[in-house]
Amino acid sequence: MPARRIIPCLDVKDGRVVKGVQFRDHRDAGDIIEQALRYRDEGADELVFYDIGASPEGRSLDLGWVRRIARVIDIPFTVAGGIRSRDRAAACLDAGADKISINSPALERPALIGEIARDFGSQCVVVGVDSLAVEGDYVVKQYTGSPEATRDAGRRTLDWVREATERGAGEIVLNCMRQDGVRTGYDLAHTRDVVDAVDVPVIASGGAGSPEHFRDAFAEAGVSGALAASVFHDRLIAIPDLKEFLATCGIEMRR
Amino acid sequence: MTLTIVDLGCGNLGSVAIALERFGVAPLITADAERIAAAERVVLPGVGAAGFAMERIEALSLSETLRSLRQPVLGICLGMQLLFEESEEAAGPCLGIIPGRVRRLDPAPERPVPHMGWSRLAVSDPRIGLSDGDYVYFAHSFACDTGTATRAFADYGREIPAIVVQENVWGAQFHPERSGEAGARFLQAWLDS
């Protein structure tokens, strides 16, 4: 395993960074470039930018900010939001993104995963999965960028992550919705099940509230990376301190 | 200094070009054989699949041009893999500039594939601008075998050559343009070579 990755996620709306609680009530969290540079300087291993309004509004993300980020950042970054075609993915990669992440469009048309992987390689295709516990199982939700648009995707989470990787996804970001923004810890058991179900790296998302939550995601759930937003945006956890703590727990960190 | 980035139409050329611009270089992105041959330095980048990239090289009639370059050449990620004789990812031969073949990485528990993220290097040549213990960013599912050209490697179940050097031709399996300060030191070393 490479060093485990600490990945701040920046939700983008109208060109600004925003953060909601359980996918609702978004509030302004700052300028994209300022935030990107701040996290890079603090030692973030990778950044993810989600244009959260893109899929529910039926549009694709804005390439303007992708180009601006590519110009100032020298660590990898992933972009997501309404990427519905191989050509749109190509435009994001050409604009300087290292990976594209697809969620709702992959559920609409799973063949999209393979179309992008075939031309650009699996290593740049991330599939984001919004997973919700329902009656003892976990199911996939779709269009979670807006509460009005959110609906069942009609798939079990474990079935979908297996299918996505068979089609060419090179990484899974597993977002456990009950945990999102409430800082009670990642859903370790479910995340472990996903890690064990696929051969590709899995990134835990949703619920980080303390350094111990990150430790458990790596040590117990076995993820390659842990993604978080509010604890970083609200400066509740500083990345250098977090990496120091995780290293003392025996987890390999790039510092 | 003239530097061309070979445009195979299947890669992320933007971030490589931007990284080189930070060193005051104005790279020319082109698939034109004459301009590639005439440049003082050549970068062969690439994200994507080896088979598709070799098809593009053949379609653009670039294979002889690329094989006969005598100026400093840098292959990045897939661009490095194309320097070898063959790849499990391509049906036909690759460029064959460096002996050896490129093989698929095998996933194992705690070792997912793609190999994605920051891995530590063991370095055997001070000229490459990197030292033992430096972390650089990888994102790949195939890798060449260790050979006489290997100058640094990462451990991922087997030794993953991270940097190869053979005469005028350098290759980086990782992404120097996305490897922070360590990546910048490597690019500077290549530009100084």
C-alpha cells in the first residue's frame, strides 16, 4: 500500500466552496483557489472538487475552475459533477484534472465507465457511490446534490461497486449518507465490506469528526484514502496534526 | 530552449505543460514529426492505454521519429511504458528503445490495483534529483520489470521501477507534475541533464 491518503473534498457551487450537513443547507466555505492552495500547503495528498449542482441541474461542471486549479496545484486532483460522456471526461482531463469522478451519470448509463476507461485508462476513472442503510442492507442513492432530486438508484451498493470495477472504474469513493456531515465517524463495517468486494482502491467518505475516525478507517476498514470536508473547512482538524497522529498509530503517511 | 510534448491525442497534456512552464519553459504540444525531431528536448506523456497509444503513434507515423531521437527524452507514466519492447496492455510491439517488457500489476489484499497514491522511493542515482524516502505520486496498473536502466523504484509487491535512465532517454512511472516539491526536483534534474 502507498502512504494512506488524506483527501479534503471541496463541494463547489456557483464557483465557490460550500458545505452542507447531510447533503442539505449549503453554506459558503470560501474561494476555490485559496482553499486548494491552503490544503496543498498543509499536506493534503489529493483534492476532490465536486460541482454538487451539476447533475441535479442537468449540466456538466465548469471547465474554467478546473483550468484555474490545474495551474496552481502540484498534487493530484479529481473533478466531479455531471460528466455524462467520454468527450466531457476528455475535456476535464485536458483541462488538467488527473481523475474524473462519476456518480449519477454512471448509474444512468453504466457503459460510460468503460468508455472512459478504454481511452484514458482505469486510473483516471473514479466512481462515487452514495450509499444508504435501508432495512439491514445498503442501497445506492442518485442525484444527491439536491434533496428534492435525490432518489433510489435501484441497486445494492455491493453489487454496484463490483459492476463498476468490472466495467473499468479504477477507484471507488464510498460516501455513507447517514454519516455525511454529522461527524460521528465513518461507517467502518460497510466500508470494510466494500474494500473486500473490489480490487481497486477505496476511499472512505462521510462522517469524519476526529483523528480517531481516520485511524479506524485505515486500520479497521482498510481504505486507501479518507475523504472529509467539514472538519477541514471548519479547522476542527489540522492536516499536519492529523498526519502526525496517524503516523504515531503506525499508519504510513507522506509528510 | 525548444521542448515539444508529443500529442498522441490520448493524454492529459495540460498538467505536464503547466509543470514545465513553472521552470520557464514554453513547451510546444505537437504531433508533427519534424518539429519533434528538431526540438532540443522531447516529452512523451500519457495517461491511457498502451494499445491505444501505440495505435496513435502508428497512425501519426511517429514510431521511427521517436526511436531515433538523440536529444534528451522524458517518458512519463504511460509514456515511459511505451519506451519498452512490449506491454501486456498492447497487442503489438511498443517502441523498443529500452529492453524489457511491461506487465500488469496483480492485486492482493492491502495492495489494490491501480497502484494509486504516494509511494516511497529507493534511489540509486543522485543525478535524478531525488533521494531515498522521497514520496512521489503513482497512478498505474502496469509496470516494467527492473533492469539495468532502473535508477529508483517503489515497492508494491514487486519492485516497481519509478525512474529509468538509458543514455539520452529518461522515464518516470510516477507523475512528476503531480508529485509536489519532489516532482519539481526531478523535473529540474531532467532539464539540467
